[in-house]
Amino acid sequence: MSLSEVRWLQQTEADVPQDDSWLSAAEAARLAGFRIPKRRCDWRLGRWTAKQAVAMYLGLPQDLRSLASIEIRPAPSGAPEVFISDSPAELAVSISHREGVAMCSVAAAGVQLGCDLELVEPHSQAFVRDYFTPEERAFLGDSSQERDRMVTLIWSAKESALKALRTGLRDDTRSVSVCAVDQPAGNGCWAQLKVHMQNGRVFEGWWQRSGRLVCTVVVTPAARLPMPLI
């Protein structure tokens, strides 16, 4: 069986054009409904990154007018879906943003795919007890210098898996369990992980650290190492 291909792209707020000519009419109308400036900024960054990723993945023009024909619509579940000139695209996408950085992962239709970016920051023992499985708590063990990063990693992989399932945090975070975590060779290098479902299914995944951020990608069926679009 051939492995799926997963591609990914990261962009920052500085990459996003000042004007909104790259948004579809429906997207522009949705943007106008956001009253909180940070929410507007995060949403624009996520949409810009997703449109760029889709255009690169499909080999489409990347000028602003052409990008306006690529629309990222929320499914009833809230998961993003791609439309090109009002027709559904045969793609799976996942979007995440944090601290002025956005990521979009892209794969062929039929692939269950999720990605997530998280800021490494302290989490209480109560947080771990309430949201992590016994196996994950055992993996963390005693506190160490890497504890904050590993807690953030497990949380991010959970978010990615729940996005791949198209449920998000509506599901109990303990319904998925992160395990078999490898360590990356360095900053920006991918390392493998697995996420087990309660029904016995397993998602393959990867993670990397980039400065203060942790990035995860989770997918099923099995896929090759995620490759950047640029």
C-alpha cells in the first residue's frame, strides 16, 4: 500500500497583505462580523495560510485575484473545507494559528488530517490530571526541565487528533492517548509519535519544536514524513 503525502506551510502576520482582495465575498462578509481585532487578525492569517497552501499544493496561481477564488468554508462540524470557484476540492486541510504564526497541512481527499501549533508554557498538575490519560501521565513521570514542552506536545497532538476526527474539543480529550513519542534531532526537525483511539484505531503523527512553539501533525492512513510546500 502506498503511503499518503502530507504537505504543510507556515506563514506569519507579516506575510498577510494589508487589503482583503484575496478573500471571497463570503469570506469578506464573515470577516466583517468579527469585532475583536485579535480574532480578525488570527482569522485572516489562518485563511491566508490555507489559501497559499492549497494554491501551492495544486499548482494554482498565487496572485491575490486568483486566491479569492479559493474559499475555505467551515463544515457543519466546524472543520475547514476547500472550495475552488464554488466547487468542492478533493482535499483534506487542517489549520492552526498561535502567537502570530499559522500553519496549514494539506493532503488528498480521504485522508484524516489534523495539525496544531501551541506555545510552550507551564501547565498545572490539575490540568494534566483533568485532561490527560493515565498512560500520558505515566509518560510524563516526574517534573523535569522538559516537562512544560512535553505537556504542550501531548496537548497539541490531542488537538491534532481531534481535528482529524472532525470533533475538536467537543470530545473528551482523554478519548485519545498520545504515545511512542520520539525526540527530534534538532529545532525544526520532525520526530514521530502515535495517537491511540479508544476504539483501537491508531493515528500516525509527527512533532517538531520551533523556538517557543510546538507543532504537531496527525494523519490516517499512514503517510510519509510531512514535507514543506516552500
